[in-house]
Amino acid sequence: MNLRVTWKPLALCLMVYLLNSGCGTPDYSTLDHTLGKTTRERKMPLKKCEPSKTSDPKIAYLQTLLTALMKANPNTFKGILAPSKFCLTIDPGQEINASANPVDGTISVNVGLIKAMNTDAEVAGTLAHELAHITMAHTAKLENDKVAASPAYKKLSAEAEGFNTKIKQAKAGAYAALQAAYKSDATIPTALRSLKSYPDFKILLDSIGKSSGTVLSGIDAQAEFFDDFIFIRDSISFDPQDPAKIKANKGWASVIAVVERTETAYLTHEDALYAVYDKISKLPRDEIIQDGAGAAQNWLEQEADEVGFELYLRAGFIPQKYLVVHDIIMSQSKADKACAAMLAQGTLPKRGQASHPDSCWRVYNINKRELITHKEYAAFKGNTKTTVVPGKLKDIKAGL
């Protein structure tokens, strides 16, 4: 059993960089959360999610806590992050775990986590952490803000964008030629639709045929038109039927000629693009972030902890209950006593090199550095709320 808590966001795929740098000092982190910064700008709004039935008492209970958190943070949960955009689901897994999908606003809570909790505040702490993954747009390709602002990353990103543009320009340049080839022989669609093993061709060809009769505006749309032909050509090359009438079709031969000529034109740009991506992947992120070894791997979890902590505190919950889940996890491996001794001595725990920081480091980061060393949190130190729905959690656990 993995004894480290695994609050892994759904669809969140972090790149791992095995780099080392010096540790931060006990009272300082270069990744400090700024009070009030609880959202990150999104390129796309949340997709529609599918909520579980509120008739499930577990969902109804979690929704009550989620609503309490959102009502206490109106500046965060509005517009594209309005409360109605979020969904709750229950995972039957017995692990102490919860997850979030930053793309569609779904939060999933394991039955095992509910069983391990003893107060509403502890459950709310988990929900607040997962909410932060969504409000801070923790999607797969998100770079750390400090890395994205570094000269090296900016330079390489500009190079990559330049090659991407050249590739799109080459594809868009083939647009008119493909239209002409498609129109030159009316048997092309008929011949292609004879490929019974590819029923999706009809939909794709109807789309291409429609596009061929209009003028697509924009380089992206025209490049996509080209990619549709690439898809059909590659699919045909692997089709076991190998229909002779398609190979003999002069119009389709014209299409293939345009496609292959265009591919040759942008191939060198594609090779150069991959070379730039390789350089980007090898950037010394820990050195750029300067927050200790492991920061490049698990900064998203630190940010979710800190942003979630603010959402949690603004709802009036007692600070000490926010990361109880980590105390529980550590107690299972008897690491809680070692952690307590380390913190009592003022020793900074190692954050670890995994996708999630070590539990002891996370407890230190919130309970010591974040709450105690930041003056702006003084207003929340007197929070005492542990209950939202008296007796409800106990009833829910009894039914599990």
C-alpha cells in the first residue's frame, strides 16, 4: 500500500525532472502563495461535467461542505468558475484519496477518505485542496509561473512557436490544392466510402466535402483541413482491403501528391520543433524555481495546498484540521512521530522528488511556515469551526 496521500488530479500528467538543487530555509519558500490569488487565467472555460445523483447521502453531504467553501469565497467562484460548473462524484476505492479534474470541474472523493475523517473540517480541507487544483487550472501542460517567466523558457517557447507557425503555414498553403484535387474527381468520396472498415470516413468526408465548397478562413482551419486528408491517407495505407479502385483513382492520386509534397516541405520544421521541445524538457527547473530539490515535480501540489488553505480559512474552519489527512497517513507508517520530532527541532523536512511532496513537508509548509510566518494569515488563526452539519459525517460513515 502506498502510504503517501495521493491527491492526484484526474487528467493531470506531470513531467518528472530528476534534478537537484539546494533546500530552502525553514521559514522561506520561493513559491509562496499570495493571499487573494486563488485563480489562474484559463484559455478555455470548464467543460460540462456529469454530477452524481444528490439522492446519494454521501454526495449531498459533500455538496453541503462544497457550498460552504464556495459561499465564503465569492470572488473566486463566479463566472466560468461559478458553483454550478462543479460536480461531485464518489469513488468506491478504499484508499485515502481524492482527485480533481481541472478540465471539467469534477471532484471525486474516495470512500476510504470519508471513513478516515472525523470532522467536517477535515473533509472540507480535502475539498478545498481539490477545488484549488481546478481554480488554479492545473492542467497537464501548465508550467510553473517562475519557469514560464524565465529568459531561457521564453526564448525556447518563442522558437517553438515559430516552427509551429511555419508548419501550419505549409499545411494551409496546401488548402487550395487539396480543394482542387477533391473537386477534380467526383468519385473520390464514393471510392473512399467503400472502405467498410472505416465507418467514420463518411462523417469525415462529408465534413471535407462541405469545406471544399466554402472558403475556410484562418490558418488553423486550413491546416486542420490538410490534417483530415493525412488521416484518411494513413488509414487507407493500413486498410487490409487495399481497394484497387482507390489506388487507381486519379483524383485521389492528385490528393496524395499534394499531401506528400506538403509533408516534405514542413518536415525539417517539425524536426526542429521536436529538438526545441527536447531542450524545453531539459531545462533545470529546480534551479529556476529555487525552492529545493523536487519543486519542479510537485509545485502544483504545494500550490493546491496553499490556495486551498486560503479557501478553507475564509470559510471559518479551524487551521489545525486542514491537513489532518496527512497525520493519518503518516501514522499508518509510524512516520508521524519522526515528523513531530523533526518539526519540534525546527528541522525542515525534505519535500521529496515524487509528484506529491512528502506528507511531513506538507504539514510543515502549511502549519508552520504558511500559517505562522505570514502576517496576512493572522486574521484566520482564531478560526474554530469544525462542524457544518452536526452528526452527518458520523451517520455517513455508519452506512459505509
